[in-house]
Amino acid sequence: MNVIVALVVVAVSASLAIGAILLVRRHAPEGSYFNDGDRAAGVFGVLATGFAVLLGLVVVLAFTSYDDARTGAATEALTVAQQYEVAHLLPPAGGRRLAAELICYGRSVIDQEWPRMQDGTQSDAMNPWGIALFRSLRTVEPRTASQQAAYSKWLDQRLDREAARGARIHGASGVIPTPLWLVLYVTALMIVGFMLFFADSGERAVVQAVLIGTVVAVMAATILLIRFLDNPYRSGVGSLRPVAMERTLQLLDQERRIVGDTTPPPCDAHGVSGA
């Protein structure tokens, strides 16, 4: 989330609301437009409570999606690291090929998929290196008991990796439907409109400004928070970054030197196939 833009949006929203109530206040009767203030306050309480409950449910829904995306990215990176170790327990030729392709998979996540998630163009299609890994796995023929156990473990980890990738990608598509956004915006406008009828020429202008300004500022800030949680990959403060996968690739570089694996990855530094 861009903090400066968010502060500007909140400030402008509050300023517009303050300007509106001060304008209405010029022609408002003393004591507001309502003859029975207690009845009006009760109606406003029902309206505000309904909006607050809806807002709370939406925040929970959006945060759950955010947390699932964050957890999915971390789990995917961890699974890649685990698969790299298992790959070296497979027959040497096929295992080293799989290990090299795992590095390309991690690079493509960082430099190919992450930018697409930021701009909202990432599709549900499989990662091309995920397909390459599956094709390479089909050529592996485990013979010893340890190789067969590693092969079975790799299959389980592949499913875990794809499930984690799905959770990561799902976070970029947004979970809050358009009708729900419309209800939030319409209800917020109704609350602001209702508050304008509380304009009171007998009350100080600063008090009237504070009343509506704080309410509108809180509503605007909360809606902005929901929009951020609904797509946490957009650049800005608090956005999800491929830190876990970057850390995994650093770990894999160390493991390559330890095991003496000199097989060159079949891709460039950005995960693009060199074929």
C-alpha cells in the first residue's frame, strides 16, 4: 500500500465531508434538521452498526486471503528447498536435472510470476518449469530402495508445492466480489448523507467538522485497508514480496557447492528457458 496516496485519500475524503456539512450548516436550523434527535440517533446507530458488522466480516475475509497467500508463498519456497535435497537421492542423471530445474522454477517465481501478480495479470496456468519438472520426473527410473522412497517423497512434495502455489496465486485474484464492494460504498455514502442532516447552526463549526471528519476518515482508512488485503502483491508498504523464495535460492546455491553439483540450470537469471 502506498502510504502517501492512502493518507491523501483519507484526508481528501474527510475534507469533502467537512466541507459538505459546513455548507449544509449555513442553512440548517438550530438543533439540526431532526425534530427528535434521540430517534434520529437511534436510526443512525442501527445504520452504523450494520455497516460496522459488514466491515468487520469483510476485513476478516480479506485478511484470511492475505494470510493464505503469505503462508502459501512461504510453504512453496520451503517445499522447493526440500525437493532439491530429495532430488539428490534419485538416480544421479535425473536427480541433477531435476535439481537444476528447481532453481529455474524459483527464479521464474521471483522474476516472472511475482510481477504479474503485482499488476493482476497472473493466470492459473501451471508454471512452465513445473511442467518441465514433471516431464523430467517421468524419465527417472528408481532402482534401489532409497531411490524408490525418494521418488515417492518427491511426488508428495510436488503436490504440496502446487497446492502452495495455488494459494499464493489465489491471493492475487481478490476474494471480495464486486457486489460486496458496491454494498460497502453505497452504505458508506448513506451514512455520510445521514450525518449531513445532523448539521446544526447552533453548534460550533469545529465540533461539526470533527464529528463527520473522524467518521469519514475511519471509513476511508478501513476501506483502503480492505483493498490492500484483497490484493497484497501491489507495490507499497506491507506488500508481499518473494523473500522466502529468494532465501531458498540462496540456500540452494550453498547446497550446490556442498554436494559439488555443477549442472548448469537450463535458464537465465530470470528463470527464462535458455532452450
